[in-house]
Amino acid sequence: MRHDAVLVIACGALGRELHAIRRVNGWDHLRIRCLDAALHLRPEEIAPRLRAELQRAVGRYRRVFVGYADCGTYGGVDRVLADYPGIERLPGLHCYEFFAGAERFERLADDEPGTFYLTYFLLPAFERLVVEALGRDRHPELRDAFFGNYRRLTYLSQTRNPELLDRARAAARRLGLPFTHLHTGYGALEASVVRFAAG
């Protein structure tokens, strides 16, 4: 049975932001299906999972949008979408780029290529996803193996929240990196979803 609703199939790291955009705009017709954000630890699995979701969704929803950029798939997302004409994805290579905007992100990367970027998603689970998952809590000597090429941590904030800003500063201290902050809002994520939902 076909729904009159439209669907965004997205990375779980964007779930909070997508639900906020839907809520602010009062979109009852927009459905959000988030895949496990931990797929970023295994980016080769993103494209097959996305293909499976698209196979289930196409024909059941009026339109479908993909809430992924390239996300380390080296063109894998685009190869999947080549089989689904008319279905678009988020612009750019990764969420840092579409949050900051392509030009601003390029300036950030040129200014300091050795930047560890942080968004809201990693903050609540920073210890588990960054420190413990990489074994840094058990083997502090691994700091340079994993983070030795980084020269700063830049927090790209989507909302203005002093508590989250403090957590981001603490993450930088935990990694032994200088801290910088750039408020981006939802950037091209919001613009892309607004265009899709209104179309």
C-alpha cells in the first residue's frame, strides 16, 4: 500500500536534527527512517543497507530522500542512487561539509587539515564511541597512534547550548587538542530537507 507521506532514509547521527526540523515545520507527512549511526565505523556496509531500505520504501511512499552524504563510501551511495532515478541525497562528502557549508568547510580544512570535527551526535557518547572503542581508556599510549596527526578539535554546533559546548571542550581536553567552535545550525541538511518536504 502506498503512503501519501514522504520518507527520509538517513544516518542515525542525524536523527535528532531531522526530528527537530520536522517538528519546527509541523510536517505530519514526513517520515524519518534512521539507519544505525555505527555504520560509520564500517562504511562499506552503508551502501548495501541503503539499497535494502530503498527496495522496501520505493512505491510505498510518494517520494524518498536519502539523508546521507558520501560518508566514506567512495561513491557507494551514488552508485546505489544511480539505480533509483529521481532520488537525491545530501550534498557533499560528509556531515561536517553539509553542516558548515561547502565553501566554509573548505576554508576550515585549508586552514588546518589536521582537524578532528565533532557534531552533536558524538558528544553524549564520546567516551564510548571515541575513547573506549579505540581502546584509549585502556591504552593511553595509543593517543598518538590515533590522534597524533590531529592539531585541533573543532565543534560544529547545530544548536546553541552551553552544556554541549562544555562537553565539546572536555572532549578536546581528553584528546589533548586545542579547541575551536563554529556554530553552523543545520546548514544544507535543513535546506535539503525543506526543499524535499515542500516539493
